[in-house]
Amino acid sequence: MDKKTITAVCIDDFAIKKRRSYGTIMVDIFTHQILDMIDSRDYETVCEWLKSYPNLRIISRDGSVTYNNAITGAHPEALQISDRFHLLKNLTSYVTEYLKKRLKPQVSIQSVSQEIKEVETIKQANENRKLTLKEKYEKIKQLSLEGRCKTEICRSLNMDIRAYDKLIAMTPEEREKLFQTKNMIIHEEKVKQKMERINEVRELKRIGLSNIEISKRTGLDRKTVRRYLDENFNPVHASYGKKRNGKLTPYIKTIDEYLERGMMGSYIVEKIHEMGYDGSSSTVRHYMTDWKKRRKKYYDRSREDGTKTEIIKRENIFKLLYHPIEKVKIISEKQFEMICKEYPFFEKIYKITWEFKDMLTNKNIEAFDKWIERAKNLNIPEINSFINGVERDMEAVRNAIKYEYSNGLVEGCINKLKVIKRIMYGRCSFETLKTKILQLEKMRLFN
């Protein structure tokens, strides 16, 4: 390799032994190939190394002060470009640190969703939980006949798409076997035993024995014998398959109303006991806990004016700093507007972050100085720390906005380097690692 022909590179550090020793790697911006490696990231060593490449004109790097000084010392006329990824990463890290101080892990906002629709969804989900697997399969067949697609059916039945596929792929025999629960098997066994008893009674009657003699011989009551001899007698118990209402069932509607009004659990328990409930208080508490979990979006006792609220996780709000609002599915545009309305500081942070991103994406260097001024006017310590770092490396940051070059190439090469290093772990020196990687580059097997 002729070092005089190399004009544009990106450099970055990598761990030889994490937290102990580090090296520096150089990648050609135009050919995307690893050119060289050294086992240091210190100023003197890096500076001498860069001088061995006499015609470097463009050098992309991260925000390292050491690399900045080394490049300036070796090639003062070279165009230094700060990596855009690291700039964005630093900004969002500072912004997130600030928001963690101002926002709780569970952020409460005024409800903007359609509560009626949400309640209906909850009720539907509760009804679906009560369905047996066989009942769900019957509903699947019904919905399929109506022309519903698989996704719609799974959503309407609160069913996992994998469970749907497994159920549909089964043979009728496999499906029937699957539908049989443990209770059903026990029940069938009991019915079988009972039927044997009925057949025994009917056989004794057929050979001419009276009901009294059958009763004596079998030990059954004469009334039972009479029922067994009835051709219309059904061995299945009349209550089988029917779900009985619990003690709490008549009071569910009242409890829901009290919870909607934000009343305390102890008050609700006392009230329904006065109404005649004679069950356990823990049953009521369990129901209320479950209700709050299902309806947490609308449950917040802190609003004294009775305003309905929603709870949004702070971690989901942070996603708005990394992705456009239309790609953050968990937060709607109306919710985003309400967050900005109730937490004005977030709106300022959001705008300043996305203005910086848009500036980098659109290469709008004219907007840079104005952005710096607006960011300073926010007077937020974390934003100021980021600006201080930008001002220390102002020319390289400006170049990052102007030009397309970035450190993405070297980041990818470092990932490949780490794979080889781990394969050779404990069995080689740095020189062996360097030789192997550069030889692979020559053979063009590495890229």
C-alpha cells in the first residue's frame, strides 16, 4: 500500500482490553478498506502515525479532543469532520438526562382518547377471556365466513396469531382432543360410571324385578331407580356447563361507579357490605386492583376537578426524541399535543432537538448559528454542556453539517474487528491481530 495515495480517512478507537488499553484504526473513506491500526490512542503516538500518511486532506472522527489535537499537529490544513451520529447521541443523552429530572416515570396527562371506545375494548377483552378454546374456534369459523382476515379475527378475539395458526392447522381429531379440559375428562368419566349404573338398573327391570327389589339389590333409593328407568333421563347434571354468579356479581356495577368517581377502596368495601354483600373483603380488593390495572389509563385520584387522565410511560416519551411522531405508534398525535400543553419545557426540548436533526439532515449550515443562539436562550445546564462541547470543536461540527462524510464506515469495521479479536482471544498479541486483519483486507475477504 502506497501511503502517499491516501487522502481521505476516518479514524476511531477500539478496545484492545476493555478499560485498560485501546488502539486506533484507520479506514479509507473511498475504498471502505481498513488501512492501518496502532495499539494506542495517545496524542504523540497518533500524531506520528498520521504524519506517516503525508497527503491526508479529509479526516472524519468522533468528538475526541485527543484526536482533534493529533490531527491538527500532523495535518493542520486537513479538513476535520465531526461524526454526526456522535453529535446526535450526545445531544439526546443530555436532553434525556434533563427530562429525567423533570418528568416522573409515569407521566399523567388529561385524557384525549375516546373513553367509551376504550371501555368497550376492555369489556370485549374480558368477555374473550371467559371463552373456552372450543368457543373461540366456533367464533373463528363464524368470522371467517363473514370474510374477516386473520389479523382482524385475532384482534377481535384477543388471540395470539401463533395460537390461531396452530389451531387452524390441526386435524378435527386433534382439535377435539385439545378442546377437552381436565374437568371435562373427569366429568365424562363420571357420566360413564353413572351410565353403567343406569344400564344395570334397566337390565334388572328387563329380567322382571320390581323397583323395590332393584332398590334393595343396588342400594339405590326407589326414587332414583324410578328416574333411571325413565327413558328421557339425562345422566349429565343439569348445572353442568353453567357458570354460577359469585357473591360479588350483583355489586359489580356499583363498585365500577364508585371507582369511576375516585372513591377509596375502604369506603367502597364498607358501602357494599351495607348493601348486603356478605363475602370476603379481599375479593372486593382483588377486583378493584384488577379494575385499576385495566383502567389505569383513566384512573388518577390526584385530579380534584374530576378530569379524566391518561398515564404515559416516560420511556415512551423519550422515543419522540429519536423517532418522528408518526413512527411512535404508542403515542398518538393528540397525546403528543397534550404532553406539550401540560409540560411546556418538553415542547421546547423537543423542538430544539429536532431542529438540530433537521439541520444535519438537510445540510442547512446557515441555520447553525441561529440554532446555537436559541439553544443558549433556553438556559438549560444540560443543553449548555452540549453547546460548550460543540463550540470547542466548532469547525469540525460545521463540516459535519456541510459534507456527507461520516464515521459510519469505521464503526462497522470495528464491529468486524471485535469478532476476529474474540475468536483469537487469549491466543495472540496486538501485532498478530493487526497482521490477520490487514491480510484479510488484502484478500478482500473481510469486507
